[in-house]
Amino acid sequence: MICATSNGSLALDAHEDEQQLRDPRQRGFEIQQVRTPVALNVYVRVPDQGGALRVWAIQPSLQCKHRLGVSGRGYPYPIGELGEFRWLDIRPAPGDLVLLNGRYLHAVMGWSGRACDRIVFNGFMGLSQDGCTVMRWS
């Protein structure tokens, strides 16, 4: 469960989830076999205004990840580099489930309000490279 607070333009910086699987510290774990991580977010509480999940229409290349210094962690992408890409803001309601292809860049927009205005149950899943095994982790 993630209980988030915000006091700026972003509550969670722009990132993608795939590079976290490539982190050398994950060596030997089965999740390194996953090609496309899928984030599963169940929204318990959302702020009245703000707090949207912003998803950009880009899956950064490995060269881009190296250039921006996010290889092996996928975080944080500089927001100034994303201005040319289309994006979509998703405003879930309490009880909504959002499944997200974790290879796309995404962030959580900020809001003003009290602490823990945004509560999300979060986990990940993906297929093994042979496509026969579904793996899950948090």
C-alpha cells in the first residue's frame, strides 16, 4: 500500500518500471525474465483535485535510458525532456483498478491537501520470456 503526500507539481517523478527489473541487484531473481511489467493499482482514496496518473506516449529506448542516466533504475526522467510527447491524465475514483504497461513513462501529478489523500494498493505482474508463466511481485 502506498500512502502519498504532495506539495509540488509532481507527487511521484516521471519513471518507467521496466528498468527496475534490469537492476544488477535483481540478478538471479525470476522477475528479470519479464519483458513487459504490468503495474496493478487499486485506488482506495484519491484527492479531490490533482493526483492524476499521467502517462506519456513513449517507451524510452535503451540508448535514451543511458543518455539520461536512468539505466538499471528507470527513475527519475527529467520532466523537461518530455514536453514534445503526448500524454494522458487518468483520474481514478476510489475502488478503481488501473492496469498500466510499465514500459511507458508515467508520473503522479501533485495536489494540495492533507497527508495521505492518495492511497493505492500497488503490485506488478508480467509474463516470463517463454510466455508460459505469470509472475507477480510488489
